[in-house]
Amino acid sequence: MINISDKRIEDAIVPVFRLAFRPFFLLGASYAAIAITVWVWMFQTGQPTMLQVPALWWHAHEMVFGFSMAIVVGFVLTAVQNWTGINGTKSYRLALLVNLWILPRLLFWTESPLWLIAAIESVFIAMVAYETGVRVIKTKGWRNAFFILLFVLALLANLISYASLQDIGPFSSSDVWLAMLWWFTILLSVMGARVIPFFTARRLNTPKPSSILWLEVLAILPLLVLFNLSFLPTEFTHLEQVMMLVSGVAHLVIVIRWQPWRTYREPLLWSLHLAYFCIPLSLILRAELSHMFAAHNMLHLFVIGGLGGLILSMITRVTMGHTGRAIYQGSSMAIGFAALMIAAIVRSVGVTLWPEKLILLLDISGFLWVLAFTIYLVKFGFMLVTARVDGHPG
């Protein structure tokens, strides 16, 4: 039974601060549209004088620690209430976390010292790890202790990213971004394998495929190896390719076992399956492509199609469910889901095939990305700032 506090106390809290998914989904989706718009502008006009860090560093950092981290925090701090039965982070504590996330986004465009921005982000991630960890440990929910470790690793990687700007330490910014992409791949692999077959079985009223331990190990273990290889001073190109291929094939088998073709009538299901499919597709293509430019572009197949696609589908579902609405009877996001998948293909495959049209293709993929998250904000944004329609807390 969830330990929900007195309803009068709940009602006194501004709706947007009643659970973490509300402010962080709203801010994360908004920032997804804003940050990519700014990046496309910077890509064509050059380094802005107001921005105190290199534009490429800012783009990678903000996609990882700005947009994506906001969504992950919103999801985990909301889900941990269901996992543990202890009230989620809310009210003033949640407002403090929100402000700790907002401040670095703004301070990059001021003359604030980088150590201050790094410190604020570190406090933010540490507080998220604490808010998650204290609930998991109190209830001995060791199955979810995995998330505490992930946040600690993210904290360390973020500090390394700032150190690389000052040429401190042996790691480059690219090492950090690659490591964090593996971080997100691990996170999405684990979470996707938990929820996608479950959601599908419930909606279609079909048996849920049983998990196969050795197959899951083959899918996840190489990703952990790849995360660690990102920080090693020597290149292990052949080993990396082998690890990507093993993980990619294992993930592909997992996807096929879920029978995604049965979900074509339901956007909230096919969007999850299609986004998850981008994980093995990206891994296999990156393992097999010897051309560095082509392999780099396949990163965007994962980032836009996999990471962005799973985020958009999950925040749509969570927003509906946690605001007291029927998940499958709300406004359709099919156009938004499709726009994001087309953006992934344009940015990865399109740029690989027609590199001379890079600017045009970047504009198209950027527009489709912004369109997808704008559709979400228009259709679901008001739900995040208003009370649940069923009168329940949260």
C-alpha cells in the first residue's frame, strides 16, 4: 500500500510539484525543443559570444545532462514511490531539485565560473541519488539499487566532462559523451525489457514472453564493458565492435520474441517497440560499418530514435496514467512518434548517404524533433500543471 499523505496536505501543494514527473517532463520536453533549435542555429552561425563553453560540448552535454537527465529523474523519482510504497519527492524538496536543474541551463549563458555550474549539477544528481536510494534501502528493494549506481556513475561522468574543458585529467569530452550514451543504453535496455512486454501483454491480452537470463546477460554485459572501455586510454576498436555486435544481436532476439508486429494498431505500443528496435539496429550497424563518419551517424539513430523515441512514448503514457486518465483513450501521439522516427532516419541514414546535404538534413531532422516534442507539450502540457482528474493525490 502506498503511504500517501493526508489529502488536505496534498491539495495544498501546487499541482506541478506533487510528483517529480510533472515538472521534469514539462521542462525536459520544453528543453528538448529549445536546445535542438539553438543547436541547429549554432551549427550554421558559429559559436555564440554569450555561451562560455564550446558549442559542440554544450550540445552533447545538454542533450545528456539537460534534456535526457530531466526525463530520467522525473520517471525514477515518480516510479520509486510505486516500487517502495513510500511517498515520492514533492513540494519544497521537489521545487529545490527543479531549480538545481534549471540553474546550470541558464548559467552557461553568463560569466559564471564553470566550477559553480559543475557544483550545482553535482548537488542535483547527488540529491536525486539520495532521494532514490533512501527509499530503496529503507524497503530493502535491492532490485532497484541499480538506479543508485547509475546516478553515481552519471555524477562522476559529469564531473569528468567539466574537467576535460580545463584539460584536467586523462579523459576527453568525447570519452564522457560516449560513456554516457552507453549509460543510457544500459538504462533503456533494462527499463525497456521490464515494461514493454508487460504493457504489450496487458493491452493485447496475450501472454507475456518469459525472460531468458542468459539472453539478457548477453544483451547487457557487453554494454557494461563498452562503458568502461570509453575511459581507457588505449583504443580497443576490435573488442568494441565485437561487444556491440554481441549486444546488438542479443537485443534483436529479445525484440523479435516480443512480436512487435502485433502492436501496429496501437501508437503507444508500436512507438515503444520501434524505439527499442533502434538499440539493436544502431549497435549492429556501428559494429559493421568501418567508415568513421557512417558509424558516428548511427549514434544519432540511437540518440534520436532509441533514446528520444522511448522518452517520448514513456512520458506520454506516464502523463496519462499518473494524472488519472485512461491511457489508451487520450489524444493520439502517432504523428509525434512518426516524426521522431523519421528524424532519426534523416539524421543517421540520410546524412551518411548524402553528406553534401548535411545542413539541409540537419534542418529537417531538427524540425521533426522539435515538432514531436511540441506536439506532446500542446496535447499534454496542461495535464502536468493541473490536478489529477480522478481527485487522487499525485
